Amino acid sequence: MLRVFDHRTGRPEPLPAGPGLRVQVVDAAGRRVPVVADLLRRVAQRAGRRVRVACVPPCADEGRAEYNVAPFEVLAAPMPDADLYVSETRSDGWCLTVPRETGDWTSVDPLTARLAMLEVPYREPLEASENRLSRAARRLDGWRGQVAEWATAPGRPMSRAHATEAEAALADDLDAPAALAVLDRLAGDPDVPPGAKLETFIHLDLLLAIGLVSAIGSA
């Protein structure tokens, strides 16, 4: 069950019931709000929900695709029946409040920046720093190299235990840092065959969208 923080109760709550989910994105001029909205959409879709994500002008999407953010539906007026809002500032109704990223994010590629954003809980402030961005770059490059190596090994079914743990973390208020920690443990687990690691990384990257397979075949 997917739960996200509700400022009205002060705790994570289950999303409204039903097959669909209507999400209104507000204050989307930065990159962090769209990334969080995209993560929410991916996690909800993995749970079987039909997700509609919309925004109103100004809602330019220049550069969002580089962050693996799928386009939002652009509306002439705010969605009157939104189930959830994603915004830099608290909105009326149920709102995921995401502080805008600060600092210079141009020193790394967009998917490294996306990873750096996912490494911090979405409700906490996030500032670019040389250490933060360089750590994210090393982490992502390391995973990509390992995925490329695992791709040369015999195929194996994914590790369901690791996948379930990461998916459960994401379903618990979009806890991306905990899901990323699962990838770290999986990568270093000697008891999981390389082919199973590969399949699990691919499966989870459909949620995290940080381009883990980009180095396959590059050697």
C-alpha cells in the first residue's frame, strides 16, 4: 500500500482508494518537484494505479526529459478534483511539499543530479555541493559499471527479496534513500548471482529512472 505524508495529520497516510490517481504539480520551475512527481507516478503505476499528472502554465518542460521525467499534462486551469498536490510550498488539500533544490547543479549530468535528489528525503532541504554531487557521480558510475559486467553473465531470475524490500521503501512515503541502500547491499551480496543482480537492478530502475543500464555494451 502506497502511503505519503499528509501535513493535515502529520503522518504518512494511504493514498485515496480507487484505480486512478490525479496529481496536480505546482511551482514546477525547478527540477526537484518534477522529479518527485515523476517518482510518485512510477511508484503508483507499479502498484497498479492509473496516474494522471498535470500542471498549469507556467509549466515549461524544457530539460525535464533529460532527468527522465515524463511530460506532464498541461491544463488551462488547475485540476478541480486533484487527489494530491506536489509543490514547493504547501497548497490547499493533500500536498507533498518539496523544497526547491538550491546551488549549482550544472557540474553533473541530469541523471546524476536525479540520483543526488533521490538520495535525500523529498521533504528535506537539498543543496548542491561538490561533495554531494561527486559522491552521486561515483555511486552511479560504479553501479553502471557493475550492471555492464553482470550483463555478460548467465541470466538468472531477479532477487525477489531485494526487489520487494526496495519497493516497500518507495511505497512508504517515497523513501528513495532506503531503496537506493538496497541496491548497494545487493551489489555487494556474494550470495546473489550476477544475472539476478542485473535483472533486479533493471526492475528497480524502472522506478528510480537513473539510467543504470546505460553502460551495457560500451566496453
